[in-house]
Amino acid sequence: MNEPKTRCKQCNRSILQRTADKREGFCAICHCRQPNIPPDDFEIPAPHAERIKAIGLDPTNYVQKAWDEKSQSFSDSDDPFEKLVSNLEDRAARYLKWLPEVREFANACGRKNPNITPESCDKI
């Protein structure tokens, strides 16, 4: 199990090449200290972006969150974007399920306790 090694870009510590590849050339310690800013050319993969668009959201608003998910993924077998998109889809489904009930509740409250108007204050 002789894996190739390299040096951390910041502290020069010896690290595995796969660690450097995953963490932009930094060891785990230095990587945690770096600001987590996505590169200018980073995009959410097309299949995931299409799913985000399908629920009426703009994928460009989720680039930072997608980058965070990608950066925190420790396994190459995991799809770091799947969790993000699944959570967005779940949130959208719950919104669509509960919105009519919340609106009906708000309308019922409004009928039970109508808004105060200047004319209704004169009657008091």
C-alpha cells in the first residue's frame, strides 16, 4: 500500500496525493483554515442543476452551498450534490403540501378577527 505522497502547499507537511487532490493541495489541517470559496469555474453538475431548476429555484444561488458539500465529502463514492438537491426537493415538496393549509388558516383567522379600520374605531 505505497501510495504517492506530496507536500502541503502551506505547511510543507508530507501528505497523501489523494488528500492533496481532494483539498486543493493542502493537508487536512491547513485546508480547514482556508476560506471555503468556490473557484470561478465551479458549476453545479448539469443533472443536479436541472433538478434545482425543476423546483423553480436558480442553481446559481446554490453554488456556495454545493461547494461546501463537495468540500466536506470524504468519499469519492458519495455524490456530494445529491444530498443538497434532495434536501431542496424535500423542502419544496413540504412547502407545496402545507402552503394551502397555512393560507386557509390565515384566511380563517382573518374572517374571525377582521382587520381594524378607522371606521370600526369610531364605533367603539
